[in-house]
Amino acid sequence: MDLRTNAIESIQVGVEDYQLGTRPRLLSAVRNIHAGILLLFKDTLREVSPPDSNDALMMAIIAPSRSGTINKVTFVGVGHKTATVRQIKERFIALGIKADWDRFDRIGRIRNEVEHLFPKLDKKGLERLISDAFIVVSSFVRDELNLNPSHVLGEPTWHAMLEVNEVYERESRECAELIAKIRWKSIVLKAGVQKMACPKCASGLLEPFDDSESVVWLECRSCGSNFSPDAYEWWAVMIELEAEEFEAARSGRERLYSDCPECGNRAYVIEEKQCAWCLCRPRNNGVQK
């Protein structure tokens, strides 16, 4: 079986697991969909690797090699380990290959946490993951592989993912409108809330509401769980910081955050002159980059 077929079949099996809906199959759906997208990315690097390079761009280790009487130096893949997610991102950037990394990273976070978190995981809780996967795969297949995604994924898988995506996007827009109306403590906190998933069921459908003391809580539309600021703010901030650090490194621009001189966390928002974590505003605004 070739790598691309393996990638597509992993996604197809993941969607079938999702449709069956039992907790073991939902866990399997997360693993299969994440693995399938990753294999699709690796296969793309394999295809653009130079001939006789042992699929160098797909491999974790690339080493120089001499061959022929003229001592020609080439670079070849070494060993059996394939590229990490970070290496794939770096090589895509170098080659001008585009992928929706924000959505893929969200899928990856759920993949990494699904074994230990999300006690209320159900089909509705995974609508965001299916929606993200649909957008990542369909745009990548269409724009980078120049293929018809419905043909590549197969009509049953394509229509199943499309239907979930349409339902989720409608509810997601409603939640986004509610988030936009809130006066958040920090732009970092707001951005993190927009990216985070429900800690109980993995749903991305979190809507804010004020309690009697005008404190902003979050409620999950999927499982109905409520989260106080103490329960969600730290997680939202860390999600946004992680995304921003990667984006700054990728684009080669100055980072927007620094180490806070009060709490020590790398959460000081330079533009706001305030720490998104502890909300301190140092008088001298002295921070370490």
C-alpha cells in the first residue's frame, strides 16, 4: 500500500469511527484522522524529494553523501524515522507549501490530550475536530495537490465531513459573535478563548456569559459544562501564547510577548503593557525579550 492511500484510508476510517459514536470509536477517530493528515503531509514531502535521495525530505535525518567518481555530494534520508511535525512545518515553509497549521495544531492538541481528558467526549464534542479536518484536508488537496478533494476522500467521507462542517460552522459563528461582545481583560485572553476546546468534551462551541458579579464564565454548548475564569483563563492564555510564539518564529518578526517581571511567565503583552497572566502593569515597563 502506498503512503497516500494509507493516509486517505486512515481519514476514512476515522470518519467511520466518528459516525459509530461510542467512546472507544471516538478515541479511535481522533487518532486516525490526525494520523491520516500527517501521512498526507509526509507523502507530499516524499513526492518532492529529489530522485535517489531515499525520500530525503520526508525523513527526520538528512545527511550528505558522496557518490560517483567525481565525488558528487548529495543529501539523502537516513534511518527509518520520518519527519516530526515541526520539521514538516519548516520544510513546507521553505518549499512554499501551504497548510492550515492553526487547525491542524488544534487537532493535534486534542490527539495528545484525548487519552487523559474529555470525560464527556461524544459526537457533538468532536464536531470541531471533524470540521477542522475537513477544511485542512480539502484546502490542501485542492490547492497544493491540485486534486478534487471529494474524489480523493471518496463521496461518503466527503459528504459526511461536509455536513458536520456546515452544522458546526453555523454554531461556531454564533459563539464567536457572543465572544466579540465581551470586554475581555486582554486581547491574548480573548484570542485564547476563541482557540480553546471544552476541557470536558473537546467541543469548540464555548459561549461566554456573565454571572451576578459580572464575572465572565464559559458554557459549552455540547456538554453543558460551565467554567469559571479560574478554570479557563490560564489555559486560554497558554494556547494563544503557544500559537503566537510559533507564528513569530515562522515569519521572522518580533515576538509580541515577553517575560513578565512580576510573575515570571512569558505572558507580558508588549503592546498592552500588561501581563495576560497576572494582569500586572510594571511602572517602568521593563521586560525581558
